[in-house]
Amino acid sequence: MAFETRTWLVLHVLVFLVTCFMQHFCVNGQTSQAPCLFVFGDSLSDNGNNNNILTNAKANYVPYGVDFPNGVTGRFTNGPTSIDYIGQMLGFQNFIPPFANIGRSDIINGVNYASGAAGIRAESGKHMGGNVDLGMQIANHRTIVTLIAIRLGGMPQAQQYLKKCLYYVNIGSNDFINNYYLPQYYPTSRTYNPQQYAQVLINQVSNYLQDLRVSGARKFVLVGIGQIGCTPFSIANQGTQGCVEKYNADALRYSLKLRSLVDQLNGINLDSKYIFVNSTAGSVDSSLGFTVFDKACCLTRSEDGMCVPNSSPCLDRKKYVFFDAVHPTSTLNYLTALTSYDSTSAPGTTTPMDIKQLAQYSIN
Ligand SMILES: *[C@@H]1O[C@H](CO)[C@@H](O)[C@H](O)[C@H]1NC(C)=O
């Protein structure tokens, strides 16, 4: 057994040394399909950025992380997030570190700026406390770009490197759930009708994507909003039988516009590639092993649908779609990651190509 393990190790080391020389990207001695991955978003992607922010939108307590290798980290689910899984599928050996706690991690492989309750609009989610909105996340990225330029010996070298990286942007739910649908805190529903509001959000996203391009980004993964009307929290809050159809319609309207923006940008910015990920493409049903679709796995707080601190989660977590009343379980995150990374098993999930193909796509 010991001998076998050692032989395997030697072989493994040889294989990755060779592939490292052939590919150009050696991440911690392993090969990844892109040199780096930068993550922008909300609680679906947050991996600890809210831990030291004064807000209710944080998940740095049990039972969050119950299935994560290092336990509680601030991730809003029981184990890895979908971008964690996508990172693994891309061949990154370590999880992409959170901007708020880079620690001794290497920023050269990417940084995660995502923040729970954050939106495209600066005010979204702020009734819960602080968060890092998309504009601030992009400002934080500029700081990282400067550090990478220092590290690589100049801005031209940094630009050459950064254009091969992936820029994943998964945000927008909070501009509805924690803004437009809360007229007691936010005036947006009085200022804009739903059609106008979707367009206002898209215009702002479009400007932010241009800012990222100015910072050297060329390969973009843009994720649409999921079925925000089907979370146990929305259903309980609105007292509907089944999903809140109005919420899903708003999410779809926004996502269709985002998909059009992707088409448009691919036509304009010929030095860049944008892909759209449809987060409602696959049907989540019992064929995937789920049996509980409308209840949270953990005991939840009525005010925000988050798990009650220190409560015990359900034991059969693989059967649940939702971990708390808002966020999917890691089981669903894995399936989401799989179909967006490689869409051959679920055509229509990504357009015009999947994440795997985007990683391989060459930018001049
Ligand atoms: C996502 O996929 C679903 C199911 O195929 C479809 O109904 C919906 O229109 C798609 N959304 C977008 C934004 O393309």
C-alpha cells in the first residue's frame, strides 16, 4: 500500500511537471486551464468577505460550512459554492481566496470579491448592514491589478497575463429581493416600473464590465438571476402556493437582457469574449436525487431566511435543494457548476460557449 502510494505520487509529480511545462499555467504545481479566476458577486459566491463587516448578511457560524473541508468560512451554504466547484473543475488546486482575507494566499491565481447581500446598485442590501457592492468590488480589483503589475514587473506584463484570466460575475438577485421588493427601505419600485428597472440594472452592469475591461479583463462569465420566486423565503414571505411568479418573471426579464448584452458585447469588443450562463436552464427534480424542494435544511430565521446560529442542520442534506431558506445546498451548487463548466450534458445552459471552452479560447 505504502509502495503503491509512493509510485503513484512519483508518477503524479512527473505528469504534472511535464504538463506544467507544456501548458503555461502551473498553479501550486498543478495545471489549471486559466492562469487566474476573479469572482464578483453576492452571497452565492461570497467565501468570507462579509465576516468582518457589521451586517446580518454573514454566514460565519454553524451550521454553515458543515460539509466544507475547513468548516465555517463565511460561505452561505453547507459546503462549497458553485464557483468553488467551477474553480476545481478548471484545475485550481486551492480555493480562490477572499479579498477581505488574502492571508498568505497567492493573488496571482485570482481573488474572490463577492459579498453577501451585495447588488449591482450601491444601496441594495444595505438595510441589513454593510456590504461590498459591485462598484466597490471592481475598485478592490483595481488594487489587486496594481499588486499583480508590481509582481510581474510592470503594467504591460500584467495586461498580458490578466487577459487570459476568467472574470466571473454572478450578481443581481439582491437588487430585487433586497431593494426593489422592499419599498419600506428603498424607493426604486416607485421610481421605475419593472421593465425600466431591469434596463437600469443592465446599463449599470454594462458600465462595470467596461471598467473591468479597462483593468485588463477579456474573458467574462456572466450569470443570470435564478428563480428568486421559488426560494422557501420568498414563498413564505408572499404567502403564495408555490413559486412567486412575479419574482421569477422579473428575474427572467433581467436575465434575457443580460443575455442580449452578452451578444451585443461579443459583437462590439472583438478582443474579448463574453458568455452567458442561464441559471434556470436545468430542471431541478427528483431524477437528481432531490426529494425536498420547498423547505430549508436548517432551522431558519423568519426575518431573512438565514440559518439560526448553532442550530443543527438536517442530516440528509443531499436530498435538499435549499440549505437555508434562500441559498442552495452544495449538492445543487455542484450540479450548477457542472452544467456551466461543461454544457454538453445540458445544452442551452451557456451561450455562445461553456466555461471550459472559454478557458481554452485564445485572446489576441
Ligand atoms: C433559461 O432556460 C430556460 C429553460 O430552458 C428558459 O425558459 C429561459 O428563457 C432561459 N433564460 C434565458 C435568460 O435565456
